[in-house]
Amino acid sequence: MQRSELSALAFLVFVFAVFFSVESAKALEKIKFPYSPISYHSLPFLVAYEAKLFEKRGLEVDPIFAGASSLIVQSMLAGEADLAGMAGPAVISNVLKGGDVIQVAALVKSFSVPLYVQPEITQIAQLAVKRVGVTRFGSVSHFTAKAILDRSNVTDAVIVQTGGYPESMTALSTKAIAGAMIPAPQSVVLREKGFRELVSIKEIRDMNIRFVEQGIVARRAFAAKNADIVKRFIAAVYEGLKKIHDDKAFAVKVLGKYTKITRQNMLDESYQAGIDAFAKDPRVPPEVFKDLAEQLAGLKLIDPVAAQRTPLTAYYDNRYVDELEKTGFFKRLWQ
């Protein structure tokens, strides 16, 4: 074959490669994905992104850290996103106010924030009339603290909001508070400084307190019209979770990249906390929203009358997970 023919052939190959590359890129569904927090709780999303598992499912996902769940809901209702990584009270609040952000998958189905206290405190009863720090009223740390205290019949402890986990750690260090809800990896630093883990994640789980702490939410109108996208998204996230189980080195690398943590023992503890917390079955337990609505009403954070009139199915939809299950996806994934 002459040089001119080879050049022409090479050019044609190049043109076809570019064409198909462009067409392939066009075929990807673009998804803006706000999520919170930057911790092991969001690791399945981040691993799926870094391992290109979304692309494998035909999705071009743009993960965006967006802070508080309430801010994520606001952005979704404003039309800035249709899917997000979050769970908790903000889902109920938005529905009762006429919003359509619902839970479509549950990644963490129990509290996973342990209680740390001053070294001299050895029993929950010793927190009576003392101050216990949470990040914000209505946050996961708030509900965890309240559940622990209520289960232990400590009704006179004073729950105060600090603003965030770093602020809670500072308040503990200066003895401004007696206890605080502190997750991994910050918990490693507290233990090194002599603070006591009074209630562990395992002990909280043994209390059988129902709560969805992390998951996937969607605008109901979007999900109804784009069920295939929602199912592909959930599938990619759970393939990310499978990779977390199978490839610790990769998962820890991703965790370090996003959290900016470099200490291996802190990364290892965060990784293990995630392994212990993530649910392999993403169905949303309906009773979780019943319990949560009652707690929110008791704290006067929602209208109790509106909550009573609202069916639990207004807050979640398991159809997308159920349809994936019917295809045998989860069975194949975890076999």
C-alpha cells in the first residue's frame, strides 16, 4: 500500500474515532449531583465517580459538595438538580411544604455518629443537666444525641448546637460541653487526646433506632419521567459500594482525595466505619419516616397536623430499587 493510501486510511480512522467519540459523549445523560457530607458517608458516590461506573451506565455525573441537606433540597426545588446524595429530616420538611424531593434509596439505615465525652464521664446518666453538643438542631447529630439520651431516660441534659464537628471538638477540648456527637475520622483525634467514646456505632445500632442517615433522593416528577436514569444511577452507586468492599486501597485513596486526610489510621477508621454502616439492600424502610415525622413534630420543627395527614408514601418510592431487584441486579452484585 502506497504512503498516500496509508495516510488517507489513517485520516479516515481518525475521523471515525473522533465521530464516534463525540457521539458517545453526546449519548451520556448529564447529571448534576449535589451531595453531603464530605466523609465516608458519601464514599459510594465518589468511588462510583472516580471508577467511572456512572459512565459505564451511560451517565455523565458532576458531583458537587453542597453542605447542609436543607440547601440541597432548595437547589433541587429551584431546578438546579434532579438527584442528590442526602437523607433525613429535610426530606420530610420539603414534602410537607409542597416539595417533591423524595427518598429513592437508603445507603445508611441507622445512626453512625458515636458519642464522645470528657474522660471522667463513664455512664450516660452522668450527662444529666450537662451540655451535649450537636452540629445543628434538626441535624443527624441532633437526632442521634436525642435518641441516645431518651433511650437512657436522661431527659434533663442540655443539647446545644455548635455549628459543626470541628466546633464540637473545640468545645469538648475547652470543657464548654460534657459530650458531643463526633464521627470518624475526627474521633481518632479525640481518643488520642484522652476523650472517651461513651456510646459506639455498634451500641447505637443495637438500640435499633430507625433512621435513614444517607441515601439517594430525587425529584418525584423527574423520577417518574426518567425511571431508567434513576435505576442506572442507583445501580452505579451500588457498584461503587461493591468496589469499596472489594478494593480497600482504591476506596481509601478516594476518601483521602476528597477529605484531604493523610493519616493512615484516620483513613482506615473512616473506611471501616463505612463498611459497617452501608446497607447492601437500598430499600427505604417506611417506618423510618413515621418515627422521624413524630420526632420532628415533637421538636416543633414541622406542623404535626400536616404530618398526620400525609401518607408515608409521600416521602419515598421504592419502585426503582424493586425494579432493579426483579432483574437480579443485587443478587448478582453481592453473590
